[in-house]
Amino acid sequence: MTALAASLLERIQSRRARTGVVGLGYVGLPLAVELAKAGFHATGIDLDARKIQAIEQGRSYIPDVPTSDVTALRKAGKLDATTDFSIVRELDTINICVPTPLRKTRDPDMSYIVSAVESIAKHLHRGMLIVLESTTYPGTTDEVVQPLLEATGLKAGEDFFIAFSPERVDPGNPTFQTHNVPKVVGGLTSDCSQLAAALYGTAIETIVPVSSTRVAEMVKLLENTFRAVNIGLVNELALMCDRMNIDVWEVVDAAKTKPFGFMAFYPGPGLGGHCIPIDPFYLSWKAKQSGFDPRFIELAGHINGAMPHYVVDKVSEALNTKRKSVNGSSILIVGVAYKRDIDDMRESPALDVMGLLHAKGAHVAYVDPYVPEVHGREWSGRVDIRAVEFSRGTLGQYDCVVIITDHKTVDYDAIAAEADLIVDTRNAIKKPYPHVFRLGAPRPAAQGENIAVT
Ligand SMILES: NC(=O)c1ccc[n+]([C@@H]2O[C@H](COP(=O)([O-])OP(=O)(O)OC[C@H]3O[C@@H](n4cnc5c(N)ncnc54)[C@H](O)[C@@H]3O)[C@@H](O)[C@H]2O)c1
């Protein structure tokens, strides 16, 4: 190890290193808090002044981070936040946790990474460690981050150190949080790897070193592509089961009793969130540049992307049994967050389902204990809508209730008892009822009804 690297290592081990996190969202704020809890002084940098203000007031805006932690760390003088990148001059380490969305054309949007790295570069100094955490395609750290930082005249691996370490946080997961999810780390050089591993080792229980930044980048894309493809597979199975009058939920539950060689994935109304619908296309884009056509990713994308349309077909089928059309019907969506028990609506399939129903002339309302309002810019209906109160006695007023996200606090028995017609995309209502149309499952016939089996 060079003397410069050894000096930073000593500062990390003694907690005298000043740590920084750029991008204080779902990933960055928990990390800044863990670093501060590990004994470092941690500074968050974000362009969003509201986030900086919240931290200055000792308040958390991320559900997985208790406000009490932020307040205590503020009081102890361990955590602060700013919009001003000139603070980089005082920092020894920086973790970059900015967004990596897709453009409409499904190409990676690297503008957030480029902007954050350019802002850091203006104040980069010898002896710093810069770690990228944003999910991105293999090659980003050495093809994009390294040249931008080296434009300062300093050399990566000698004057400063860079690494990639994918974030694996699972928002809303009470068991696995930042500190106990193993952290994969790949540096540009051996010194870079050792320094990044040492930094994370102070706050995270298990470190998994890999040989390069590109391996670390690819690890994350394998993990998320694995999920996207398996969800695509089980969604296709659900469509098959629907046609064949077999209950896909019963099939998956029985299959998962196999103690080896099987992992349960469940069908649903489509993919949501910042990761699974997006990350595989970062890989796909990069692979195509090498002349490789990644077929699994594209196929899973087609199947998962069509699920909201299938849900709308189910709604139409359900209404048909009551001699009603989607056009003019009043439809209540239950759950608009992209998954259970969180408030995040990014890429939520609920927004697609709502948009499709609205386009067909339905009057759409929603209920979600975590999301008080859906803004017009977030869905194709273009109007702001507020969540309706979920109260017994009001469900009968809707022509159809569509369960998109199965938050635990929602009373599904009340929905089953009171709603006239239900489309359940999550198997939230376990008992079979003639008025409940479950995704990928047959339903019992109502009295006098003749269900055609094809
Ligand atoms: N949310 C997850 O569950 C999750 C899980 C694993 C990995 N990731 C990855 O982590 C990265 C961050 O995701 P997130 O969910 O925390 O995003 P987020 O949108 O919650 O937070 C990103 C933050 O970065 C800030 N920001 C944007 N540009 C900036 C700049 N130039 N300088 C400073 N701050 C800037 C934004 O204001 C925002 O506060 C993404 O690459 C994502 O794919 C997310």
C-alpha cells in the first residue's frame, strides 16, 4: 500500500476521516446515518434544499431511518448536510448515491452521475476515496467517473482512490437494512479496494471484496436481472394458468415446499420501483454495444410491461359479468405504492393501470395509507387526485375495486364483504368468492352462473 493510501486507511480506522455522501435519498440517507453511527463525522450533500433543511432540523424523510436517529446524531455533532459542494475540500471519503433512471428510449440517463462527479471534481484533493453506489452498467466507474476526476490532473489509484460498491437496500424490509446486508466492493486498484472495504467495514457487518469495479457493477445487474426474469416467468405462468383454469398462487406455494433448487416469485400487476424495471436495461444497453443481444432481459421486459394491460382486461371481464363497461364505471384502486408497506410510487404499475382505465373512460379513485396524493404529472390522467378514506360502508359505491398493492394494514375482509366486484392482483383475498377475480386463478361460479371453461 502506498504511503498516501496508508494514511487514509489510518484515518478511516481511527474514525478521524471526514465522510461524505452525495445524494440523500432512499440509499444515501441510511448510509450517511450508518457512517455517523460508526463514529465518523458524516456530511450529506444534495441539491434538494428541503432534504438538507429536514436533516438540519433533525428530521428523517425516509421511512427506514427513524427521526430519533437523525436527531441524536445531529445533537452529537456527527451528521450535517449541505447543498454546497465546496465542503468536498474538507472530506476524505465520498459515496455517490444519485439516481440512475432510464431515458424514454430505454437508454441509461447518466446525467445525475456526471453532474455529481463534475461537482466533486471541482474540489477533489489528493488522498480522497470516491465510491460510486448508484446502480449502473459495467464500465461506468472506469469509463465515466475516472476520466471526469482525472481531468483535474490527479491520477486515480495514485493521487486519489475510486471504487464501486452496489447498494442493495430493500426499502421497508424490517430484517435486512444497510448495516446487515453484505456489501460487495470492487476497487480500481488493490489500494482502492482495501480503502473502500475498510470504510464499509466500519458500518456494515459483512464485506465481499471482488476483483474489479466492473465485476462489482455486474453483480448488482445480475441480482436485479435475476428478479426481473423470474418475475417475468411467473407472470407468464399466471397468464397461462388463467387460460387453463389453474390457480397460479396455489402452484407457487406448493412448489416452494421443495427445500432446494426452487425460489418462489409471485405474479403481480407489473414491475415497479427504481430498480427492477430499470436496471436490466442498463445491462442490455451496454451488452448491445458489444454486439451482444440479451434476449432474456427483453422478453421479461415485454411480459412484465404488458401486465397492467392484462389487469385492465380482467377489470373489463369482471364488469362484463355485471353487464357493465369500463367506460363510465367508478373504479377504486387499492394501493398505489410500487410494493407493500412503503410510500414509494416510482414506476408503480398502479399508475399504468389507473392511466389505462382513465383512458377507457373510467372514473378512477384510489386508497393508500402511505400515499396521500397522486400528482397529475405522475400519471397519464394528468389530474391531481387525493386518496379517499378507507371506511366500511363506502366500498359498495364503486363498480369495481382493484387491489394493486397489498399493504398489510388494509382490511381485505372488509373489501371482500362489501365490494360488489373485485379484481385482486396480489392474492390478498385468500378465500374464493364468485365476485373476486384473482390474477392467474379461476373463480367459483355464482349461483346460476355458467363459467365457460376453454
Ligand atoms: N431505492 C432503492 O431501493 C435502491 C436500492 C438499491 C440501489 N438503488 C440505486 O441507488 C441509487 C440512488 O437511488 P435512490 O432510491 O436513493 O434515489 P433517490 O431519488 O431517493 O435519491 C437520490 C438523491 O440524489 C439527489 N441528487 C440528484 N442529483 C444530484 C447531484 N448532482 N448532486 C447531489 N445530489 C443529487 C436527489 O436530490 C435525491 O435526493 C440509484 O442508482 C438506484 O438505482 C436504489
